[in-house]
Amino acid sequence: MITAEKLKTLTTFTHQALQRALDKKARDMEFTGARFLGITNGGQFCYTVVYKVDEQGGRDSTKVYLTYDPAEGRVSADID
């Protein structure tokens, strides 16, 4: 079961927390913003993240998916 407290945590990740959760999967990207979009049909927590494209201030966005394993109490992250 996902508790109300855990649900609140999983739906309020910051862009910094998402960057850390992805670890090496997004090491070349610098996130500048994030917004929770919803829960996918597969039970993943979906975020849109904005990241820097260049030094002139260019930005782009992509999606990050969090998967929560309640048996282990762990969250894993993947990027689209």
C-alpha cells in the first residue's frame, strides 16, 4: 500500500531531487524546473522537467518517471 504520506512525497519531488534520483542517467543535463503530471497506467509517477540546452539560456523539456517499490521502500527513476 502507498500511504498518504508517501503519496505526498512521491508527487512533490523538486527538480534537484529528480536530478539526484536519476544519478548517472542524466549527468549531462542540468534541470531547472519540474512539475508533477500524474500517475501512469503502469503506476509510475510522471514529471515534466525543464533543462538547460546551452549557455545562452536555451531550455527544453522531457519526462521523468518514478517507480516506487513498496516492499523495498525504494524509488527508482528513468528519463524519457
